[in-house]
Amino acid sequence: MSSKKLIIIKLLTAVLIITALVISARSFLAHRNYKETVVAGPSVTEVKTLGDYFEPIKNTVADCNIYILDSGKPGAIFFVIGGTHPEEPAANLSAEILAENATLEKGKLIVAIRANRSASTVTRPGDAYPQFYTIKTDWGEKKYRMGDRWTNPLDSWPDPEVYVHYPSKQMLAYMDIRNFNRTWPGKKDGSFTEQVNYAFMQIIKQEKVDLFIDFHEAELEYPVISTIVAHESGRNIAAMASMMLTDMEFEKPISMEFSPKSLHGLSHREVGDYSDAISLLFETPEPFLDRVRGITDEHLLLEGKDPFVQRAGEFGLLYETIDEDGWPIEVRVGRHCSTALMVAQIWNQMNPGKEIKIKNVPKYAEIIKNGVGHYFKNPANMDSDRIYYE
Amino acid sequence: MGIINSIIEFSYYLISAFIAFILLREIVKTKDAQEAVLYSVIIIPFILRILRIK
Amino acid sequence: MFKKILLLTVVTIFTLSFITSAALPVFEQPAVVTTCGQSPGALMVKMICQQAGVECEQKDLLTAADLEGSNYKTLIVTMGTSGKGMGAAGTNMNQEAERINALIKTAKENGLKVLGAHIEGMSRRVDENDAKSIEIVMPQSDALIIKESSNEDGFFTEKSEELDIPAIYFDKNMEMGEAVKELFDVQ
Amino acid sequence: MFLHAGIVLIIIAVTFAVGTYFKLGIELAMLLSALAAAIYHTGGVPVRHLVEGAFTYYDVSLIFITATLFINLVKESGGIAFMVRKIIIRFHEHRYLTLLFLTFVLMIPGALTGAGAATVLTVGTLVGTVLIYMGISETRTAAIIFLCASMSAAAPPINLWAMMAAAGANMPYVGFMQPLLVITVIGALFTMFFLGAKGENPELDKILKELPVPPEKMNWTRVGTPFLILIVLIVAGRLFPFKMPILGLPLMFLISALAMFILSPKKLNILNIAGKTIRSLIPLVGIMIVVGILIQIMALSGARGLISLAVVTLPVWFLFASLFIILPVSEGLLQYAVAPLLGVPLIFLFNMKGFNPVIILSAMAVMWPIGDILPPTAVVGRATVIELDYSGRYYKDFLKTCLIPMAFILALCTIFLVFSNQLSFLVGG
């Protein structure tokens, strides 16, 4: 090849590569820096941040909002978190519904919408996630960051060659050192994600939380799905809630599972072991997470319809059923909200004198009827002091 | 521990930068058009990581 | 809505009164409940029994030795396995099989009646472990208590007839109390 | 959607074939097929997806580069020549003992890092040279190095495939130690003795004359310390996980490289060697980055799901009879990404069917690295050829020589698959 030709090829390549760099960099930056708007609900008396409970987190990427909904009347203290795994949108959307709508008549509710904020600022290489998804509301569309299961490597680099869980010493895959639900109860001077967990444990301890709920979603191929996973301390509540919900509210049943004692780092195990709080974890089905899924896009994420996953179901490979209707986001968010409310109701029956009374949170049937977005308020109509950014 | 972690993290950016530098030099020096194209693709993640974009 | 409720009530009454050809034995208190597969079924049975006024203790890891010299009159074993955790965190079905077989053997030697229960729906009838759990418990039971949704495909109806084991079915979890009362002859 | 994903797969295959026909390198042909599939699926050029996919194996690339840099410094300092001489002098009369010792040496780096390339890049040249002087042909030597490297990657404590699949299936990485150890040690020893048992024992004087002479001041302390530092750093992370800062493998290799630089009896031009190292590894890094891009586009378009679905919907008996082909071939295609892609649904499937998931995953996790010799990526196979300066033909000589031991190992793994429940006693600590 003549040197002139070579130079032309090199120049052309350079132009193409620089263009690709600029386009992708803009897109990555827009995603990482995008701010989701949250309108603090009527019962939100204070919005702290994670850093208020553990100084080193202050003003870092991990410094998420902590919404405190206080009735002013003594009662139980519940702490609900969404966004442990930001690739599971029903989790943060359900937490947001609580923060924007719940009115507390007794006791206190603490909500974190984006528990692992860093993981919500990145999408997983090789998995082709959409960067954003939008939820239709009564006043327009609301846009959200799609995230990953793991903390952004820009915030936690490098990974060890094997992750040894603190304090159990259980060995886990290297990237799980960035998995917020493998790093409980956290470590004060540990890795980035361990410190975030540590900060959350400080909230649980300082606020004297009675019951902790961690919202999740799971692939249909995974045995732990449509269920409440409960620490020993929460078994009765979970069993009762699952039976009542299956009887009274849900079309497809919700079961319960015991938190295995030998699987470490998960909230349902470690929060229960290392604090006085009862720890529960809720799972809803998210076909988007299945390895056999088809086209990866926002439709699949929100509508939960996928012919490939359906086919796997026909072969008896799934632990949850799926048909042409899929698992839409309304159903998934509805199940989380109703399960949280049912847990509160059963807690109240079991703990007379120390109740928590949560009103105005939509239940399963209402969310399916009205859509998730119906419960998000228009920030344009709100006082600026009620608006927060995630 | 915090300072040590920062130093470690910084050293990874340095490693990335060094690799990117060598790749860039190779792109300029190579006489093979295919190599030039391939190296240009390879350098992309290194540049975005060094700039802390991805 | 009214029609649905009416239909549901009729179906429920029908299913509750539906008992297979074999005669249903009367179970005596106190009972002890355990699980073949470490699912939360045993916990649920205990809670329902409490509400129904049936004395019942829950011991997930009950062994044959625990039965020796005890005053239990009924052994309830729930079928279906827990899915949470695989490998080191999962349930070892071989160990479970060993434990439950020994347990039922001792129970029968000590004059206890055995009640098999599948009360958690199809989600505990998904895999081979679930099937194994049913295989172990069902043929050794004196009677069965089954949730309708565990019997979507008619498996328990068919199998209980084949084994000539009386079975009682219920639809909603909250109706299980009635079924338990019937089994224990509690008013 | 089935048709759409099917067409995407066809486009990928056709574009790749056309690309290679027009003399494009494997990497560029693969890049082109990813691009064609992306354009067909989106109707445009999804730049963000293409670039994001390039990050899939970023950290693995860094490990490859730094590990090679370390070993190149050892080579340039005369350390390899020194060690080869010492091993031959010490062991030349005991052929079997030498082979046993060399198998052990080959198992260590991969076992600690989970990367077969780490074995090839760190001790491959050293062991390869000794083997050749033991009268083993160049082709058989390359086959031994590759297969032992694969076994070392699969060997405990770190088996990345098992770890990644276990993470995806929410299984703790516990109980894999013994099954993995049994399969990999048998596999490695079989390979070494099957391919290396025959051969004339070396004539010491002749070899010593032929071998390059290391610098006079080279000694065990100088060459051993960097290796010792590497092992200490890795082991310390395991023994004192809560006290040791997280260094990551690349930095550990660099620290060891620095130690070698300081201890080298002759002055080393570190910048030159580093440049040379990166240049020699560009094909490897290139393929990893391009495979990442391709995987991202396949996931985007549903093609990845279709492959995954096709595999898991096969009857179990057919899986037993075909996984020994499916797993290595998929590894050749997708590298570590196969573990979450195929491993997780397969584990769910086998668990559902009542097989012991730990034994099943252990067996699969040994089959995967065998595929590192297969195209299009052939990462470890290519690394072996590069490191050993192998002059034979890749497929007709090198791959063909590997076939019998490969078949042995794959058969062993298949036995573990079929008899997972009977072998469940191996699931210990």
C-alpha cells in the first residue's frame, strides 16, 4: 500500500474513532450526571443524605437521599430501600411511590430510593442495557437512569482477584465486591461499596429501625422469585404476609423463603444478624434479567414481555409463569407496594402498642388500574423546597 | 487505608494511560492499514477510562 | 364481583367437603410439624394450627430421636423444597430423605399418625427436589392436606386415589384452618 | 423475534466469512460482523453500544499486559535462562520427577489468577524450554503448555468461570475446591505424561552448552524474590483480606515487575520492554475488545438470547452428550462471557432436574478453558504460540496434538456431569 493511501486510511479512521469517542462520551456523561426528580410527599419531615450517617460518604457519588416520613407519634420504625440493584426498576419506583405518597399516622418510615447510587450511573458492558427508561405520568413522561447490578468501576477500581466477604470470609466472585447485596453489613474502612453498606447499617442503628425491607427483582429462571426472603426474626411476618397476599390481593401467588444461614453478604442475612432490625427482601419477576431474553430494550424492561423467556417457560425451565401479557412494571411495582403495606399490617397485629400506620400508598389493584406514573407528582407544580434529586 | 486506595486507583489510571500511549505510537508508526484500524478501536476504552468517562 | 364471590364460596364448600373414597382418620393433638425440604410450609402449618386451636409445635430439623419419649400424637410433614440458595447454601435432599424416612418410621412405631401437607402451591412443585420430597412423604402418610393450587394438574387427586390415602383439599390459605379443624375434629 | 435473532446470527456469520475472504484479520472481520448486525438491528449505528461493549474485558486485558510485562522482565534479566539451567542440572536424571515438578509449576499461576494466559505468559517459556531440552518435540511442548495452562485456569482456588456462573446463580463459591482439584490435577498429569513421558533424557553437557548463559550475578534470590513477592501478595490478600488493601492482579504483577527490575543483574530498559510487551499482546487485547463489542450487539439484538435458549432447551441426555463440544466451542467464541451466558441457565436447569449444582458447575468450568485454543478468539492458544515462538502449523500440528488429552479431560468432565449426585461427596470445603 502506498504511504499516501495509508495516511488517508489512518486519517479517516482517526476521524471515525474521534467521532465515536465524542458521541459515546456525551452519552455516558449524560447518563452518569442525569438527575431524577423526586417530590417529597406530605409526610416527609426531613431529607437527610447517607453522608449524614457516615461522614466519609458525604458528597460522594454514593451520597443518596434518605427520606424521613415521621408521623410525630411514637410507633414502629420501618426502613425501605430501593435501588440496591439499579437494573431492577420496580425497586426504585416502588420506593419512590412510598416517598412521594405515604402519609404516616403513627410511627416512622425511612426511605432510600437509590441505595447504591453509583451502580445507577453505569450500564453493564456486554449486556446492551438501555441507559434510560421513561414512565408515563398524568402530566408527561418521567425519565429514569437504568443502572447495573454492580457499583460503577469509576468509583471502585480495581477489583480483587477474589472477593472475601467481611466478616464471614466467604469467597465470592471478584466483581461482587461491588455488589451492594453481597457486601452487607459493610466495613468502615473497606471498599467503596462496603462503606456504603456500613453507612446504611449506621442508619439502621442510629434510627433504631424495627423492620428493614429491601426491594428487588429477579429473573424467572432463578428459584427465588415472587417471594419474601426472611431472616429468622421476620419469619412469622413473612409467612403471614405471603399467605394473606396470595389469598386476597395477587393473581399469582407470592411465597416466602428462609434466609439461608450460609449465604453471606445479603441484606436478609446480615441486617438481621448485625442489628436489631427484622430484615426482609422482596422479589418480583423481571424477564429483562433472564439470560435467554430476546431483544434487550426499554419495552422488555417495562412491559416484561419476551417470547424467548416464554419459550423457556414452555420447556419447564422457569420458576415463575409467564404468558403473552408478560410481567409489566405496574404488576411488579404493585406487588412491592402491597407487600410492604401487608407487612406493616401484620407487624401491627403482632406488635400492639408499637404500630406503624401508613396511608395513601396505592395497592396492587390500584397501581395496575392507574399505572405507576399516576402516583408521581409534577415537580413543576411543587414548591422548590419539596423537590429533591436522585 | 483511604490514601492507599487512592494511590492504587491512580496507578490503574497510569497503567491505562501508558497502554494508550503505546497504542497511539503504534497507530502512528504502523505501515499496515488493518493494524491501524484495529489499534484505533482498541484505544477507545483506554481513552474513555483515563478521562473517567466510562 | 358478587357472582365471583358466590362462585368461589360454592367451589370452596365443594372442595372442602370433597374427600376421597378412603376414610379420613381422626388426628390427635398435640402435633409436631416438620418440613421435608426446608421450605417454610411447616411454619405456615404451625401458624394456621394456632389459629385453628390445634396444639402444634414446629421443628424444621426434627429427628427420630426427638420423637422418642415425646407426647406427640401426630406428625405433620410438609412437602416441597426451599429454592433459596444452591450449592453450599441449599438444602441437601439426600440428608432430608434420610431424616424424614427415619422420622416417619419412628413415628409409626410410636403410634403417631402421619399427615402429609402440600400447602404452598405450584411454586413448590417445580423441580426434581420438590418431586423427591413428595415421593418420600406422600406414600407414608395416613392422610393428606393439600392446597388446591398445588393440585392444578390433578396430581394429588390421582396419586392419593392410587395410593388409597384420604386427602382433604382447601382453596384459600385462610380456609386451611377449617380443614385442619376437620382433620383434628376440633369444633 | 425468533426470525429476527436468527437473521442477526446469519448476518454475523456471513459478514465474518466475507471479511476473512477479503483477507481481513479475525479481529476486524468480527468487528465488521458486529457492525453489520448492529446496523440491521437498529437501522443506524448504535455508537454507545459499540463503545460500551469494548469495555467488557477491559480488566482482563490489563491482567494479560501486566503479567506479560513481568515475565518479559524476568526473561530479559536472564532469570528464565538461569532457572532452566538449574532445573535441568538438578533433575536431568529423573525424567518423571521433572515432569511432575513442571506440572506443579504450570498449575500455580493459573490456579491463583483464574487465567490460563497468566500461566502461559509467566512460566510458559520457562517450562517450554525445559521440555524441549528433555527431547519433547516443539509441537508436543506447545500442547503441554496450553493444556496445563487450561487446567491451571480451571484449578482451584480461583476458577473464574465457576465464580461468574455461581455469582449469576446466587450460589456461594463454596465446595468447588475438591471437585475442581480432582479433575484438573488428573487432567494436567495425564497431559504431561501422555505427551511428555517419551523422549530422550537430556545430555547435560550438550544442553548446557546450547542454553543461553545468564549473567554471572544472577542467582535464586534475584530471580526468586519477584515471584515470591507475587505469591506473597496474592496469598496475603487471601489470608488477611480485611487488612490488605485491594491491589488487583495487574498491580501485583507490576510490583513484582518492579522488584525484578531492581534485582536484575543487568540494566533493563523498562520502557522499551513495556512497549515491546504491549505490542506483542495487541492481537490478544484486540480480540478481547472486539469480542466484547460483538457480545453487546448480540445481546442487544436477541441473538445472544437465542443461542442461550437453544442450548438450555436441549434434552438433558443430549446436553450430557454434547456439552463437551458446546462449552469449548462457546468459549472459543465468547471467552469468559459464556459463564454468565450459558453457565447460569445451565446451572438452573440441572439444579431443577435434581443434579448436584456444585459438581455440575465444576465439570463445566473445566470444559470451558479447553476452548481457549479454538477460533475465533483462541486467546490462550495464540498466547502459547506467541510465547513459545512456535513454528509449526496451528491447527494441523498444535491443535491436533492436543486432541487426545483434550478428549480425555472432556470425557472425565462428562463423567462428572452424569454422575454428579454420586460424586457429591467431593463437595467439601
